Amino acid sequence: MTPPSGFGDDARLKERREFRRVFESGKKTVGRALILWHRVDASEGEPRLGLSVSAKVGNAVRRNRLKRLLRETFRTRRSELRPGVELVAYPRAGCSWKGLADARTDVLDLCRKAGLLRP
């Protein structure tokens, strides 16, 4: 059976209580362009992602571009994350990603630093 690679409802944090749970009981890893809050609960199942992009990052076009890059990075690398991982990604105001390669590098570096990748 192939692990899920999409970004459907089962892969998203959507409700306020889900975000709050990650912020309150999770840990924070800070990078140059991204802050990553994470929480691991093996009983939760597949990894899930929530996005929080501030207006400080830029106009709507810029914010939506960053969200698309984060979703695509998560979608293609979801199978590399440990089961039960819940992530909230928060791009910082100085985020200077030019494309998917920059986003992928930053996200994977933070996941590696936080110990969220499968052994």
C-alpha cells in the first residue's frame, strides 16, 4: 500500500482547537525564514499540516504563494515524516523563498533539526 501523498482533509489542521493544541503542547523550531511548531502523538495517524501566514509577510499574492509552496513541500515529503506529527508552519516576515527548492530545503532542515523525520 502506498502512503498518502495528497493534501486532502485528512492532511490538514483546520479547526482552532487543533492549532491551539499544537501551540500549547508542542515545541517550536526556528529557522531563518520559517517557524515550525510541532507536536507528535503516535496515536494520531498520518502527519498533518496547518498554515499560519501573517500579513507582515507581504500582500495576498505573496502570502498565497508561500502557502502553495508549503503545501506542495508537505504533500511530496509527507511520507518521510514520523506518524502522528502535527505541524504548524509560520513563514517569517523576511522569508525570501524564490521557489519550491528553497521552501523544501528550509522545511526539511527544520524537520531534521526537530527530529520529525522517520528513522
